[in-house]
Amino acid sequence: MVKKQFELLILRLNKNVMNEIKKIVESKNFDAILIFVLLMAIFVPIANYLSTDIPDHIQWIIRVNEGNASYSPHFLFFFLVNLFSFFSSNVSLMLFVASVLLSLATVGKYLISKEVVSSSVLDIAHPYKKNIIKTLSFMLLFCFAIPDFYNFFFLKKMYLGRTPSVVWHNSTIIAVFPFALLLFWRQLKLFDREYSSIFHKDLLIVTVLIVLNVLIKPSFIFVFIPVSVVLILKDFSIQDYKKYVIKLFPIFIGAIFILIQYISIYNYQIGSFQAKESSLAIAAPFDFLRHFAPGWYVPIAFFFSFTFPIATVFYYRDILKFKPFKYAFYLTFVGIVISAFIVETGPRRFHGNLVWQNIICAYLLMLTTVTYLIPTLWSKDRFSKKNIILWSLFTLHFLSGILYLIKIYFTKSYH
């Protein structure tokens, strides 16, 4: 009798434990917690054991603390690492703090991506919808340029010369990602709305996001400003000039911050990692990319960087009318043009500071392509040849990202 009661008690406890575990697994933030743990397992080794920009940035913060250097004009990530390290200049602590911040930023990137992807299937009721959205958003975090025989076996570089939608070695571009994505999504919603005051909540949020982008890493703002201005003014009417001025206010603030940064960096060398001066110049097409790969390979490199969006345009021409994709495409095009013709001179010539915007834009193209295609997973032709090909290409980008991480681990190089 006692044994039977004991067995019933154990069964009841097991059932309660399983119910609690089920609640945790199905909770809103469980996926984010799991992803954070995974990202820490990625960033801690990268920050501590690889030669990347992350330890270089930590060393610069230490120099700032010692009074031998000053913060760069895009100082916010460096300052936060310093703040949460209690200004200690303890390298191990600072690398750990940096890993935590980068993991949190990437979790933010995942959560925002999840919201963007889900926006296309709000009217679809399906028991597995949430899990599919989570899976696709998770895969996006790792999507990378698809390697080919030449770049993998001859150039022996998966990253340099390509335009992937993710990087793991540069702290500031990783840190700015969620704010760039949120700015993209918020600005997209502003285009078709009218406001009577620059103090409207939506405009103020966009203004704050622009400033945060500039203070962490201004790269995305280089393309955001010209593209957004053109889209706002495309139907300009002098009679309604006030509404255009109001919409342009956040961009005007961003332009002022960019100008201040330009003067600080190139005129006064404030926070420069190099002693010698640098400036901007016009160069031959794709001068930077041709430093890492032959000129004939550049179009091939772009093709394998954007295979999934290119194939989707081929099979679904209507995606060119999909506003999020159009906006992402315009941003990407302008970003590529900037990186193709404008270079830094001096010691920063081949640092790639004018190509970082392409990483964010490549991700936006991938994200908006997934957002456009996700309804096909519930359509009648979900098993059609074209859909199988497209989702297979997306999976190939994801597997390429996993391969890239494996390569980093074994070669100790992000190149």
C-alpha cells in the first residue's frame, strides 16, 4: 500500500515537473534565452582566442582608461563595455562583458527579425506557425554567402571579398545590428503616414534610433539617409512642403551627427586607431574587393552572396512590388555603389570601413525575402519545384554559415 502511494506521488510529481517544463518551453522568451546561451558559446571563444576586432577594441578601451587615447566619435559600444566592466581595464572581464553585450544584441536582432517575418502571416492560423517563424528567424542569424570551389579552395577565404549577411568578428557592426533593423522597420512604416508635428512619437523614435546607429557605428546611416530622402520626396509637392519637412526632420538630425563625426575623424583624427591621417577618395570600381579577389570574380562573389534573393526575384517578380523588399533593395544598391567607388586613403585604405553597410543590407534582403516567401509555406503550391528550390537555397545559405563557424574554429581565422 505504501509502495503504491509512493509510486502515485512520484507520478504526480513527474507530471507537475513536466507541466512546468512545458510551460517554460512554450513561454514567450524561452527561445531567446536558448539563443543567448548558444551565442555566448560562440562569442566567448571568438573574443578570447581569435585575432579579431573584438580584442583590438578592448585594448583601445584600456588605452582610453590609461589616458593614452580618446573614445572614437562612435563610442557607445566601447563606453558600455567600459561601464559594465566598472572601468577596471581587466582584459578577461572586459572580453566577457563584450561577449554578453554582443550576445544580447544578436538576440535583439533575432527578436526583431521574428516580428518582421510574422508580419506577413498575421492572418494565417496554423498550429506550427510560431515554431516555423522561430526556426526561420534563427536560421537567418547564421545565413552566409554560399562558398564556391574557387573561393574555398583557391582563395581559401569564405569572408573577404564576399558580402555575407552576418559577421562574427567586428564588435560594433554586431552591436548596431538590432538598432539598424528596428530603424529600417520603423522608417518603412513612416513613408505612407502623415504627421503634423516633429514631436510625434513615431518620428521621435526614428530620430533616437538614427542617433543610436551613429553613436554605435554609422555605416547603415550612410545608405539610410540618401535612400530615405529620395523615397520621402518622390512625390514632392511645394504646396505640402511642411509635411515633407516634418518627415525629413529625423534624417536632418542624423545628417548633422554624421557631419560632426566626419569632421572629428578626418579633420581632427579624434579616436583614430592610427596615428597617420586618412581621408576619403574616389577609386576605380570595386577597388577594395579587388584587393582580396580578382576583378573577374567580383560578380560571382555578389551572386553567391545574394543567391536566395536573386532566385526569388527570378521566380516571383511580384517581390519587386513588396515594399519591405524594395526598400531593402534600394539600400543594398546604394550601399554597393558607395563601397564600389568611395575608399579611405592612408592607413585605413583596406580596413573596409565603407563596406560595413553592405553586411546589414544583405541581411535586410535575406530577411525581407523570407518575409515575402513565408506565406508560400501554407499555399497550395508549397511543394512546387520553385518553392523547393528557393527554400533549399535559403537552407544552403544557413548551412554555409554553419560551415563558416566551423572554419573559424579550425583555422583560427575569420577570413
